[in-house]
Amino acid sequence: MSTPWHVLGAGSLGTLWATRLARAGLPVRLILRDPMRLRSYEAAGGLTLVENGQASTYAVPGETVDNPAPIRRLLVACKAYDAEEAVARLAPRLAPDAELILLQNGLGSQDAVAARVPLARCISASSTEGAFRDGAWRVVFAGHGFTWLGDAGHPVAPAWLDDLDAAKIPHEWSTDILTRLWRKLALNCAINPLTVLHDCRNGGLQQHQCEVATLCGELAELLERCGQPAAADNLQQEVERVIHATAANYSSMYQDVANRRRTEISYLLGHACTVAARHQMNLPHLSQLQQRLISHLRSRGLPSD
Ligand code: NAD
Ligand code: KPL
């Protein structure tokens, strides 16, 4: 029997992964916060994935964090701000050869998790797949995309990538995962906060080209200083391309704010500003953007971290 996939976080991405792995006949177990959540999940009869308008339910077995069974492979599918604490609670269950796959967007949470479980192998992921919840234990596969996986400290790909082939999860092993994460972070920093502040879809930023270009200049400077020149390469053109290609969409941060959810600001713009300060860099537009966003979130009564 192959190693079970333990999935932590039954939200959008966790469900998207768990259902596709289960559909391929692979062993999957869903880890839920507490017995109450477990009862609610069991009453629903499984996880439902809606794809091309077709809903299918998969009876993935659930368990709570306190289940004593050891974990060898853990897919961490919670938000960046929850990842460290969630993994810390599971640390006693990790087998000596445990591997963690970290699906969090942005940067900062991966290092925080790795520090909590120094013996485990931590693999980071950067995904362009899109999913959202449209009911309890139910997720809509909204945007087909791709997932890059990599381990900055150890370039050899794990054998279980075969499971992702079997589950038809489009992926590639990346030997420069940090560059990919930084590039995505820079894109998110140049687009997402401005869509919140200007209250617009991504395409609305075509009216704010100068502001976008100035931010891209500062972000590229930061990436160069962090030893990530490839992530800085043609950043502005790429940002303009994404704005054009996703013109009709609302950014993920816009949607978080509109739905009164906590944002991942600390792992995106916050992380960029923290690293800039560590390098004693003066990036006035980036730090002004952070201040404007924090004020905006506070004025709405939302967490600003
Ligand atoms: P989500 O809010 O839909 O799901 C997170 C789930 O984790 C929630 O169900 C929450 O209850 C659960 N959780 C949190 N702490 C837990 C704990 N201690 N124990 C058990 N469960 C716990 O989030 P999401 O949209 O799936 O995003 C997850 C990560 O993936 C984020 O960093 C996000 O930026 C990234 N991402 C999401 C998408 C997407 O389309 N949704 C795309 C790319 C990247
Ligand atoms: O990833 C995104 C998001 O909304 O989080 C894009 C579409 C790239 C905008 O930054």
C-alpha cells in the first residue's frame, strides 16, 4: 500500500488536491481541527468537487489532529497565517522520514514551518490553479493551472510525484522554487493591493500604469538585492501581461477583503517590506503601499497582519 496523503485544511486547495488524489484510488486522509468539525464532515458524507458544472463526492476518511496514527506525507493546505501553528500541533505525529508539501502563497510561512519541524523534509509549492468554496465541504474547480514543487535545500525530486501524475494534477519539479515564489510574490505585490485600494478588477489597473510601473521598479530592485535576478527579469512586462490576461477577474486579496476575510498581507507585501528593511533598502512607494493597505484594512475592521 502506498504512503497515505494526509491533507491538513479542508478548504479550497486542500479539497482540490484530496478529491483528485482519492479519485485516482490513492489513500488520502483529511485532518480536521476538532471532533465537532469531524462530525459535521462525516454527516456530509465526504468532499464534493465541482468541475465543469459536474459535482462528485468522494468519501475521503476524516480524522482529528489528535489521532495517534503517524504521518509520513502531509499536504499543508491552510492559509499562510495558520500554517506554522497547524503544523506545530501535528509535529508529534510526524514520522522520522516525514515529508511536508507546503501550498501557501507568498513567503515567510515556509521557513516558519520548517523551523518547527527541523527533521522533516519541507517541499514548497507555487500554484496557479484556482478553486473556491461554494458550500460546506464543497469546492468549485475554477481555474485550471499548474503547480511547481521544489525543495531549496535538496534538488532531488521525490518519487511520489508519480501520485500527482496518477491524480492528473499538472505539476513540475522545480530546482529554482524560491525564484518562482519570489516572482509570484512580486506579481501579487504589484497587483493585489492596488486592486483593493482602487476598488477595481485586475483590468482596472490599466488606468494606473505609472503607479504599477513604479512599484515594479522597486520590486525588481528588491529581488536583485535578495539574489533573485531571474525573478526580477522583465517584471513590469509580466505584470502588465497578467493584468491584461486577467482583466475581468478580481484579485484574491480583493476577494478576501470583499468577503471580510483576513488577507495574507504579511506573507506578500509585508514580507517584501520586511526583507527590504533587513537589507536597509529605501523603497518609498512599496512601504507607502503597505501603510495605505494597512489603514484600509483597519478602517474596514479587518486584521492588518
Ligand atoms: P481556505 O481558507 O479555503 O482553506 C484553508 C483551510 O484550512 C480552512 O478550511 C481552515 O479551516 C483550515 N485550517 C486552518 N488551520 C487549521 C488547523 N489548525 N487544522 C485543520 N484545518 C485548519 O484557503 P485556500 O484558498 O485553500 O488557500 C490555502 C493556501 O493556498 C493559501 O496560502 C492560498 O493563498 C493558496 N492558494 C490558493 C488558491 C485558491 O485558488 N484557493 C490558489 C493558489 C494558492
Ligand atoms: O495570483 C493572483 C491573485 O489574484 O492572487 C493574480 C491573478 C496574479 C493577481 O495578482
